[in-house]
Amino acid sequence: MRRLLCLLSLPLLASPAVHAEPGIQRQAPRFTVRDAIQAEWARQPLPFTKAQKATLPVADRARLERSLRRIGAPDAPALLPPELEKALLEPWESKAKIARSPQERFTALFMLNRLKSEKALAALEGLGPTDAATWPRHLHLEASIATARLNGGEVSPTLQTFLEARQKAGKVDPVRAQAARLRLVMAGKEKGLLPLVPATPGSVLALMDAWNRASWAQRRDLALNAFKSLTPDSEAWPRLGLQPPDPSTLDHACVGILSRLSEGVPSPAPVEAFQVSGDPWPCSTNPLAQWYGFQALAKLETPLPFLQSALRQEPPFGATSPLMVGALLPTLRRQSPERADQMRSHLLAGDDATARSAAIEDLPSAPADLDALTKLTWNDTQFESQQTLIQSYARWKMSPEKQKVQLRPWLQHPDWACRWEAYQALMKLDPATPWPGSPKPTKTDEAILKEATRLAERGKPVRLRISFGGSRSVTLRLDPTVAPMNVANLVLLANQGYFNGRLVPRVVPDFVVQMGSPYDTMDGGPGYTVRCENSLTWYGPGSVGMALSGKDTGGSQFFITTNATPHLTGKYTRMGEVEDLDRALKLLDDLELGARIESIKVLEK
């Protein structure tokens, strides 16, 4: 009989070969879907010889090669090609010259823009009016072309005919075009904006994102005067390229506007940015708006007397949770060091792991009671505090030997993500550090592995419907044959109602919409981590991926791309894509920051 490769109980496979009972013909080795899932969970080297690989069926051999690359143990082949592993100018400039398909052209343009190349637009050379008809509607070029021009590129006459043909074919999004034009106008590359576009929550975010990319000196007047009150007749809207919004739109966009004003405060922050007069906006008490505001306050280095009364409050600034107090620690540290010490001590000893992470980050050196802090952090269910502590040993400039003493026990932590983080840190100190062993599976691990195997062996897509307030919905089509553990994890969480009632804390136009945080920010997860299942499937518009804070740190937060994002390919687990791309992306482009998720339901029997 064939013996399954059960990696849950074995830290290291003894042999992939299948042994037969006496008198029974020996079967050839296999590497099944179940074997791959268990191997990628265990993250241990697979002892297949070259000869044994050659005897595997074609599908099994491909599955084994993918697992070896995903596990990433010593001497395993790399998953990413060199140009994606570390983007360099010369290889991408060469790729731009030979790019032919829309995907190849967009990727080369995008990567060269990230490298600030003046030759980025070479990726689009050769395109003409006839190519506009076949260019994918949702593969938007407006932002990339603006970036290329800002980096010194020039649009050739031939390329201009292609862009004009796209415009005539209705393949240019007016909001993206206006956002690109605003960046060019503020940089002196264009003289005037396009015709004003309707104000929606999405278009307000898009135009404010573009506006925020200019210097504070250019934005100062508008930021300090036009946003004193949230009214349809503010001078801000036409200067951003927007038609005056109606009151209902402003109600929905309020949190987003405050978030962008907060993000637009430079670092170090000028005092004047916090001395704006005017009545409080109706959403100013929204926890998500407060969270973004606290991020802005953290940029303030100059002590301000008018903040002292808010700092003396209990809790400071009326923060609604330990997480919010943690977000305030950088501000407290600059404005009132004694108050910061008090709050840090409280958070270090508290029950909130994410707040403890902020408190550890605030420590300038290793505390006297490091062993006690390590014991508390070891038992946290949120990985943020453990990751921060492991990374802090080097930041605290502990000696290499003391770092090793602190790091080695983490190689035995029940969570693989902690083992991996400690291994990475130890490798910098001692390249001979052995690959960490596999942890014992928890009940949650076993449930995910069981569901992952069921879904992957069935081989059919899994559909999840996300319902937002206002009778809006998006359906995800996920592939368990590519990312079985991550798809299974989302299925189990959805069936538990984990996402119901949560807010959408991140909306970045022309990039991603992210959701799934238990705190309604971009912090935290379900209390455990899930392995990455990276692939080289391209991150095109409407792709669904897992949010991470490092390798193998997936949990409950996921994102949907609203344009192609080639730099994410192979670095974030791609689980699938949205259905009905036209309708889904229209909804996501106009989704307000802080939208409420009514439910996420699995659409299968």
C-alpha cells in the first residue's frame, strides 16, 4: 500500500519512496495534492532525489517543484525570477524594448517607473490607434504615464495617437485622467485641469491622493483654509478638479477626506497643520478617522501647549481602545515624555497584543524585565508584538551573543511565523543557523488543512460574496488549487461570521481596497498565521491577495486590486479574482473609506 507523506507528524520526511508489503508489487512514488498542502504547511526540506523526481507523474513533479520553491528551505530553487526578486534598471529597460503584449508592456512601464527611469515610456512604443481596440479596458495607464513624464519621459507622436484612440474608445477613466493631470499641473508639466469630474467618495480620494503628492508649500493654502469646514461650496473641490459634492456624498466621504488630510501632513509636521480653526466634522469621532489623525500627530516634533490638556485626559485624547493609545505613543513621547512612560508601562503589561507591539517599539533599549516581557509576548495571539520584539533585539544594539540567547528559544515557538522571524534574525548573526523545525499543528491548523485538502482535491473555484452597506456586493472567485490553505482559511472565517460588521480601513484609488482587520484599522488578524502560497500568476486588475507583515504572516486581512500591480506578483499570495470585472471595479472605485461589511458568505453547498 502507498504511504502518504504525513508531514504533520514528521518533522522531516525520511523518504518519499513508497514501500510495499512482502509479495506486493512496489508502487512508484507520488506527490499528491494532500502531500503538497501538508509539506507547505510543515515548511521542511523534501528529500526527493533527482532520480525520484524523474519517476513522478508530470503533474506530481510540477506540484513538487512548486512546493520546493514555496517552502524556500536552504538550497531550494528560487520562486521569483531575478527581475522580480530585485528590480534593476538595465534588465527592465531591455524588457521594455521587446515587450509586446499589454501585460508585458504595462509591467515594464510600471517597474521602470518604480526605478525612476527616463526611458519608461519605451515600454509603450510601437502602439498605435489600432492597438487601442484590443487594449484591456481595466488596464489603466493614466497614472503610469504621468509618473513617466514626471521622471523625464516624453510622449512620442505615435504613442499620442494610441492614447487619443483609447480616449475615443471610452477606455480612459475620467477620474484617473483628472488625477494624473492634477499631478502634472502641480509639477508644472501641464497648464490646466481637465473638465471637472463628479464628486463621489472614490473620486474625492483619488484627487486628494494626487494632490498629496505635491509639496506642502503647494498644498498649504488649500489644506489650512479650504478644509476648515466640510461644505459643498468649499473652494477645495474645483481646485482638485471636482464638481461640488452634495451633502450626502460628503457624509460618505468624510472619513476618507480626514484620512487624506492626515496622510498629507509632512514629517516633521509644521505646527500650523494642527492649528486649523473651524467646527468639528461630523465624522471626527469615527474610530477610523481618529486612527488616521493619530498617525498625523505622530509626525509632530514640536511641543504644543494646546495639546497638553488632551494628553492629560484618561485615556489621552479620548482614545477608545489600547490600540488607539498605542497609536498615540509617538505623539506622547514628543509632547509629554513622562505621560508616554506611564502609558507605555500600562500597555506593556496589558492584554492587548497589538498595543504591546507599539509599546515595545517605543522602548529605546532592552528593558530590565526583558524576561517577563518575553514571557508575556510569547503567549500573545497577535503576531505583531512577537515580530516587533524579535526585531527589537538588533534595534536595541544588544551584543550578538545576547541577541542569540534571546532569539534561539523563538525557533521553538508554536507559531511558524515566529520561528521564521527568529531564523531570519539569527542568520545575520550566524549563517550556520539550522532551518527551524515544524511546529505541532493546533486545532485551527488541522481545520484549515482539512478544508484546504477538501477544496483542492475537489478542484473547483470557491465563490465568496462580500456585501457592503447600501445593497452593494462583490463576488470573489478563488482558486483552491493554487492557494488551498489561504482559500480554506477565508472560507472558515466567513462561515464563522468573522468579517460581518467590520469596516474597510484602506482604500487606495488605482491600487487596492483592503479589509479583514478585527480592529477596523490595518492591524491584527484572527489570532494565528497562515503560510504564504505564492505563485507567478500576474496581479492584474481585480486580483485578490492576502495582506502580510512578512513571510507566512497571512491571517484575515486581504485586498482586491483596482489596477494591475505587477510588483506584488510572487510576493503576496494571490487567491483569485473578482467576478464581473466591469461591475465589481466600478463599485470598488467608488467605495468609501470606512465602508461597513454586512457579511461575507460562501456561495457553495
